[in-house]
Amino acid sequence: MTEEQRMQRELRAVRPRHDDPELPDDVTSQDLDRIARNELKTLTKDNAEAVGRHLAMAARVIDEDPELAHRHVLSAARRAGRIAVVRESLAITAYATGDFALALRELRTYRRISGSNDQLPLMVDSERGVGRPDRALELGRSVDRSTLPASVQVALAIAMSGARLDLGEAEAALSELEIPQLDPKKAFSYSPELFSAYAEVLEELGREEEAETWHERAARADAALGTAGDQPDETMEIIEIDEDEDEDEDYAEIGEVPTGSTTEGSTAGGTTTAGSTTEGSTTDADEAAKD
């Protein structure tokens, strides 16, 4: 069986009947990030626009209506089932709707097409979702973590810790989170979620005072990053946190370091559809300025 035949068979299983959901006039393929738009260039112009609009609409509604987002991505998949960003988005919306088996299958397809391990944390969480924490741990250990971007390493650590908790291994769950990025003196976009996950496992272990300390650190990092109640920007922004400062001081020093790779739809930093643009992300204008 050829790769194309295999993909068509996989897609038939997820869309035996499907009606395209309506698209508002203000949604265009330009709402996607540049990388996603580049992937769609292998399609005809009209098809690329249609696929891009459905992906962009999915990104817009996924938090409020994951089922509708999934329908939009299914419409994209009907037209472009061989495009990596489409299969990635299909996995993400399936995960958001609680269809972990479909999410896992689509993530495997995305990984095969793209050769990327950036969605490994979501694969681990999907294994947990179908009730296989042992398989989740095995999958998480199958890749050299040093080859992954820092944000993906953090998301993977959180997913692995969750799998340990599923097995009742709280001490091991804590150890999974004790990675270099667990540094209370520095805050990156992924730090609040990592600190909070660490605090929650400490609570499981009955270490309440330590848990409270880490909850406070998560809150301070979140406030310092300016992301309270919002999605953390994936841009790596470093903040030196001085815990001896007065309460009025959230941080001592701010400086930017180069933007790193991002995990779109990973478990750390929330679930967003692949290719969606978020506030603070790199834009075409930013790219042009670099050239």
C-alpha cells in the first residue's frame, strides 16, 4: 500500500460523512502563521485558501467550541490529507474533544509525515487518555530529550509526571518534573505551568508548605511575564526573580533572549491548533526585518 492510499484509508475512518461548517467572511488563510501557509503552497491556490480558512477558523473557536473546531479541521483534511499541519491540527482538535484514540493516530501520522517530535507530549497525554500510562511512559522515554526544544521538554516532563500519577507513583511524578527548567529564579513562558505542576505533586505527597511556595512562585512568574489569565507567549522571555524582594517587586530584571522553537497545541501552555498565530508570535514583518 502506498503512503497516499494509507492516508486516504485513515481519513475515511474519521470522516465517513461530513458537511462543511460555515466560514465567516473575515476569516482568511492569512490568519495562519507563515510556516503553516508555506505548507499549503503545495496545493492549488483555491484549495490552499479553503484549507487555510478552515484551519484559521478552528484556531479561532477551539477554546469555546472544540467540536466546531474539529469539524472545520475535518473539512481541511478532506481537501489536504497529506499536509502535515492539517493532520497535526486534526490531532489537536480530536484531543480537545476527548477523542484520544483519534488524536493518537493522527499524531503518529503527523510525526511520520513531518519527522518532528514536537508533539510528543501530546502523544504521551493521548496514551494516558486511552488508559495506557505505561505505554505513555515508554513513548516519552523513546526520544532523547536533549534534542527537543526547551518548551517541548517541559511539556513532556509534565505529561510524564501525569502518567506517573496515573500509576500512583507520586515520588516518581515529582522526579519527572525536576528538570533544569524548574528554576525559581528564572521565568520563561512555560514556567508558570511547570511550577504549578510541581506544586500539585507536592500536595499529593502531603508536603503542603513546599506546595504553597511553588504555587506562589508560579503566580509570581505568571504576573512577571504579564500572562495572568492568558495564554503564555511562546517567545522565550527571561525574568530574574529575586525572592527576597519586597512584595511590590515581582521581578528584578527583564531581558529578552532569542525566540526558540514552539510547540503548537502542546500540553504546556494550553491547546491551540497548529499554524495559528498568537499575540507576540513572530510575524511576517518580523521575519522581513531579520532578512
